[in-house]
Amino acid sequence: MPSSATREVRLHFLARLAILSVLTLFALPMFSQSEPTFGFNQTNFRTGQEALKIVVADFNKDGKLDIAESDFLDYTISIFLGNGDGTLQARQIYPIGSSGAYSIAVDDFNEDGNLDIVFSSATATASGILFGNGDGTLQPPSAFTGIVTSYLVAADFNNDGHLDLAMNTSLLLGNGNGTFQAPVKFSGDTIYGLDAADFNGDGKLDLVESRYLDVAIFLGNGDGTFVAGKNYYFDQDEGRGVLAADLNGDGIPDMAALSWNSAQYENGIVTLLFGNGDGTFGKSSTYNIPTEYYPSMATGDINGDGILDLFVNEGDGFVVNVLLGKGDGRYEQQIGNPGGGVSFALGDFNQDGKLDYASSTDYLTLSIFTQTAPTTVSITPTQIHFGKVKVGDYVSQDVTVTNTGDSLLVVSYADFPDDLRDQFVISSQSNCQDKTLKPGESCTVTPVFAPVRHHQLHSVLSIHDNGVGTPHNITVFGIGSE
């Protein structure tokens, strides 16, 4: 039986550890990472209130990308015309009525050669369309009865040559003049994502829904009706989005499904399901991705190797994560990049041949992130000697992370190896977690040594960021003493 002195020391330590657990957060690594080959610079523009959705298109036919975005609390849709150098012209504002737009879709719905904007309103009877004039301006909205939804897909589902609208779980057939027929439901479930592709190769568009527990396939008949296909269940209990694309380069549409644990919504999982070409899906793979509210996904070639990469926008977490495609269905995960917000979209905004992205980084700001070289990082100190620390006590020391390059630095997290996390932790006084640093800016990681027995220890503090040389490792030493 332990002596009373030993029990007293142990009780003292447990009390100190309870205090320490309040002061610290255990920043667990979310995924392995690759050496970054690109970075981003940021330019900000003012939007209306609560910019929920952004879409990239060329509204004035000048060959330069423009942006449309919905300002939910202002009951407006805004147009930002692009200058072709990564900057935008002054915001054009178009009122849409007495309620805000949850989502927007851009295409030529009246077949006059000009891009139009369809929006889904917070009121079903107040959905509408703004017809484009082809010069970057829009006409006043024309209302139609739609569906209250954040999910819109514009495509020709009945093969009549006119664009239709999938709105949430209903289909509105287009008349070719910018008007639509009454909604017809094809599904009765609440959804969290929607996309379209020809999954069974019959020349007819199909739909995929992200739902609470699964993704569901609806095979198109080519006349605007659908037959329910197979469901694929998540490892976690809440779907958050779905995207259809050829993710393994075999010419057959696959899908990426995003889910999270409703009790721990920041722990997201991206599941890749690879199509068999007959409307079913075979092997799958999963990737852990940090998420916040309103996450979303997109595909594009960020590193210019001709292979699709997968972007996962954290949502309110202000980080965009990238899965770099290898062309065969395998993906290499990279640390977070700046700019994840409520909505984001990809495009080459400065016409340099490299993929950039736009993001509503908060509810009042639209940001353009233009691609450049990855930034460099300074870590001070590069070694820490905590010295002798009594068992049951703890000591900390600050580590300074500085952006010494010319592009944005995102410090995602810091961690220690699993086997020593009961004695080396990261203090909650650290301010680097999911931190974006401009050139010249710094943040602080504060490691803590809290020995549990009498011995000498060394470990490695790893700081994970999107700078050259990541992860940045710091050797730490400490001695637990009486």
C-alpha cells in the first residue's frame, strides 16, 4: 500500500492536473500533411449583411471572372465585376423583395445568351430570377413559387433542351423563357446537400442527396422523374454535403460526402465513394477534416498537375482544407489554407493560369485569395529545456511563430506525440490555433510540462501550418523531480 506521503503527493498532482485541464487544450492532429507548394494573398471587399452564397461567372462577357452573392439580411443580391487582376469593381446591389436569399444559381435560363440568377428565398412563394443584360447588370426580379432551400442545381433533367431546377427535394421543369412549372417532389427527406451527374451512364441526369444519416441516389428517367437508387450510410450521424465528380480519373462520376458527429461537429469526415458506372458505388476511402458550421466542398486543380483536387471549406472555421489528388482515387491531405467562411467558390481571378478562390470570410466580407508561392516561417526558440519540475506541478514556456514570407500563413494546430500527452500539453493561452498571420505577424504556442513521475523526458512539439518546411518541430526536455 502506498505511504501517506506518496498518497499526498498523488492527490496534490491530481488537483493540479484538474486545474491544468481547465487551462489547456489538447490540440489533436486531424490528418497527415504534405509539403505545401502554393500559398495565397488576400484582398477584401465589403458585402451586404450575412453573405450566405457566392457564385463565380462572367456576367459582362469580358473574359474576366465576376462574383454574385446573396446578402440574406439585406434582402439583396450583389454583383462584383472582376478587373482580371484579382480585384473587384464597386458592388452593384439588387433588391429581391421582402425576404433574403438562401441560395443562388447562375445560368442562361431564358436562352438569350446572357447569364441570369435564380434565387431561393426564405419564403417559398418569393423565389425568383433576375435576368441578365449581358453587360454585368441585372433586371428587377421576377418571382415564382419555389422551395425554401439552401440547395439548388440547374440542369436539363427531362432532355428537352431547357434548364430545370432541382430545389431541395423537388424539381421545377423549365419552360426555356425563364419561367418554371410547379414544383414536383421526388424525395421526402430533409437534406444537407444536392448534386447531379449521370451515375449509370444512360445519358440521363441523376441526383444525389446528402441526408442526416446517408447519401441517397435518385436515377433519372429522362423525363423529369426519378427512381430511388441505393443509399450509402455515413460512419458519423449527420450529413453535411455531397459533391459529384470523377475523383479517380476513370471517366465515371464518383461522389464525395461530408459528415460530422453532431456531438462534436468540428470533427468532420470526407467519404469518397467511387462509381461503378451503373448507378452504384463500390470501394470508398475516408479523410478526417476539421469542420465548423456550414461546411462545403468543391473540386479544381490547385497545383496545376492536371488532376482534380478536393477542397473542403470548414465553414465558420475560416480555413479551406485541400486534398491533393493523385489521379487514381487517392488523395494527399494538406494543412489548412486561409479563407474558409460561409461560402466559397473557385476561379482564376487574376488570369495568371493558377487557381484562386473567393470566400465570404465573415458575414460582411468577400475575400479573393490569389495563388502565390508558399510562405516561410520562423520558430523561436527551436529547443526548450524546462529543467527540473516537481511531480504534481507544471511549468510553461512560449514559442513564437512568425510569418517571414510574402503570403498568408495559417497555423492550424500544435501537438505532442500520443504517448506523452499526459505530461506535455498545449496551454489554452496559446493563440495560434487556426490562426491566419499576415507577413510579419506572429502568434504564440505555449507548451506545458506537467511530470507525473520522477524521470527525465524529451519530446517533440510539432507546429502544423501551410508554410515551407511544415511541420516545424521543437525538441523539448524536462525532468520530473521530488
